[in-house]
Amino acid sequence: MNIIPRPFETKVKDGNTCFSASTRVNCDFDIIKSELNFLDFEEGEVNDITFKIGETDFDYELTIDGDITVVAKTEEGLFHGCQTLKQLIFDGYRDGVATLENCVIKDKPRFPYRSFMLDIVRHFFDKEVIKGLIDILALVKINRFHLHLSDNQGYRVESTAFPALNEKANFRPGTKGDGVPVGGYLTKDDVREIVAYAGERFIEVVPEVDLPGHTLAFLLAMPELGCTGEQYTPTESYGIDDRILSAGNEKVYDFVEKLLTELSELFPSKYFHLGGDEVPKSQWRQCKKCQELMAKEGLNDCEELQGYFTNRVINILKSLGKTPIVWNEALYSGILDDSAICQYWSDGKKATAVRDALASGRKMYVSRTFPYYIDYPHGMNKLKSTYNFEPTSCFKGVSAENIDENIMGVECPLWTEWVADVDKLHCQAFPRTIAVAETGWSTPEKDYKDFEERLYNVLGMLEAYEIGYTHPKKANPNPFKALGETLSFLINMIEPAAIKSLINARDAKKGMKK
Ligand code: ACM
């Protein structure tokens, strides 16, 4: 049956069942009733569809046998059953009536954490774009939406605690001198609307404020938070910037506490991502206050200073009732608080530090650059590679129990340095996000051909939602095309600032303790 993610167990039975305007909907949940209303239906056979809370060992059970019944212990389970049914209805829909094969589906997820990330800093995308993405994420049972809200190029939420962020830190006159201005931010009402829209669809919106690196935007608004106090101008480049928040200035911790408090009021998610990736320490090494703090706290090097900084932010988040998440570089100080979940994206070929952290019980989810970075062209991360990737394969040598207990799931990040419009955004996101959704939900067996056959039904639904995608043929380019895409992606990145970024990347890795 054309369902993505592939259900845990499907038994097809004899006969068909009709879903039409004459089907009586018995359901106490408005969101499910409205979800079923996604096509124009005509009158047909009279029958019943019933969504009911009840006992089951699964996330939901769907029975189609003349009538349609969905049973789950929770409303979330019923919602998931409804998404499966929507796909079947779309597949069987002709002339106002859907004809469904009789079946019994028993379904449950492999991983609890199934996430998509959008960077709204490098290019800004508004609430309507975000809600459009949420519709598709819900359809494939993704349950986290990670919003990257701050970076060198901007801070993208209204702030009443720090209005200067909106006045000075969310606009740049162009990118690499192209003269096309980029700006914008979500108002607090926009955030509330997004969070509510996602929440109704059982998707938790996880905010990220990247700290202490990727923080030039904060310094544009408040130069006193940097090591030099210098007033910088907005950057038109990407990559790794060495102008970062000071770790030795108490005002920085006050700022972070106020900012995270303001955001925590807006984002009710249990989780809060505090970044921690790519932190060059050259300014910290030259900064009197940072050096004094290191001496006072007995910190041996700037890597430990990042650990100290991050742990203080973690304490703030804990006091706000949040579970912190960090990118994997935050592990390298060796002193990271145990409560922080690690998002694994890049740890060298052998993922040594990440593997050791997992082996010693750190919770983790996987978004490894190759093949989960869906901002990369299909020539670099083909749909087939993204689909076939087994997230636990990175942790050779770690016990099966540790993997089972500590790998929470998967995420595909969509950075937007080179994604300036909605069409491109959709074509980068889909169908690779759908492949990652299946890895997050379904049992690990992979059969790409079977996946692609099932995919066309969901892609038809994307068309109905007016959401773009890359055709699977283009999403699996031949080696010649793949090379062309890779070269043009890399050539696009070449600029004088890229050399500085490479130097900063080396610096960020210096002193890493693996
Ligand atoms: C990252 O891609 N810098 C997390």
C-alpha cells in the first residue's frame, strides 16, 4: 500500500471500502475532522468512520472493513492513524469518492525524535511558509520542528527585552555584494501562531539560539557583549566568523538569561537548542576578561572555557524547565553537563567523540552532514543515499543496548545560505525529508525501489498542497550531473571570506579533546 512512512504491520484483506461525503465521521477531535476534509467528496455508500481512544500495544490501529476504525491510546496516535488514512484516501480517490482496500494496519514509531530543521537566519521565511512545511511534516509523522533563530546574519524573533536586536541585527544589505537586501523576523504573534499550528499537528517547535559562536548579530546590536567592544557592520558572507560573544563578561550571561527567558515564554517545547558548533577561540585567547575567568575557574584552555560557558547556559535552561540540546562540538570540552542531548552532525570520519559520548550514556540524535544535510545539492546527498542511510551505523563498537537506549532519532537540517526563495526551499526539502521521516518511523529494512513506488502518492499530495519538490529522477542524478552540481555548489562558496572561514574552522577544532 502506498503509505510513507511504511507502517509496522499491514494485512490486506478481501474487498473494498468506500470513503465519501456519505461516510459518517464519529470523532471528538476537531483537527482530525478537518484533516479528513482535504478533498471534495461526493455522496456514496453510507458507512462509518470512527476514531476512538482505546487500549492497543501500538501507536494506532487502523481497520478498514466496510467501515473504518482508528483506535489509539492518545489523540496523537489517532492523528497519526488519520495521516495514514489520508494517504490511502488520496491514493484511492476518483471522481469524488475514495475506494480503499480492506486492511488492518498496526503501527508504531522506531524513534521518538523525528525532526526537521529550518534556518530562518541566512534567509528569512515567514509563518505561512513555515505552516506549509508543517502540513507536510505532519503527513509523514515528523514530530519536531527545529527552528534555527540566530546566527551571524541575524536574530529572527521580535524581542521586547532587547529591541536593538530587531533594529540592528536582522538586516543585511546583500549577499556577497549582490545588492539584494535580506531581513525580517517573526513577531511574537507569528511565533504563537506557528507553535499552535504545529502543536495541533503534534509537532513540537524546538527553538535554537546558537551560542557562543555564530553570534555576530548579537554584537551588531550590543557591541559591549563582545571581547573587543568594537561596533561591527552586518556581514554579507557566510562561513565561520571569529567575532563571538565574550565568555568573560558577566553582562553576557545576564543577556543570555533574559533572552532565553523571553524565548521560553514563547516556545513551550520541553527542548531548547543552544548550538555550540564551530566556535573559533581567537578572540577569547586575546581577551583579558576571558583569560581572567579561565584563571579564576582553573580552566586549562579555551575549549574548557566553552564547556564552562555552555554549562552556565544549560543551568539557565534547566531553571526554565528546559532540556538542553547541543551540536556535537560542545562535547569536546570534556566537561559538558550530562543532561545535554547531543545532535551529531560532523565528527570526522570515525565519529570518535560522539561514539564515546554515546557509549557513556549521552542521549543523541543523528543528522550527519552526509547524507542528511538537505541544503546540499542532490549531487552531494542523493535521495537514495539519504533514504538508505542507517543512523546507528555511525556507532560501530557501541553496544546494542546503548544504541537502543540513547539514540533518540534523526533530523534533516535545511540551512539556507544558498536557499533564497520558497521554490528552492521546497525542492531542497522534498522528497529527502520524506525519506528521513521513514527512517525515523519505520523498522530499519530498506528497499529504495519500494520506497520510490510509494513516494509518488505522497508527491501527488504535495502537489495538491501546492508544495514543490524535486522529481526522484533529478533527486538521484547520474555521476556526471552529480559532479556538476557539486562543483557549482562549491564554486558558489568561493569568496575572500571563505579563506578566513577555513582558518576559523581550523581554530574552532584546535584543542578539541577526543
Ligand atoms: C552546523 O552545520 N554548523 C551545525
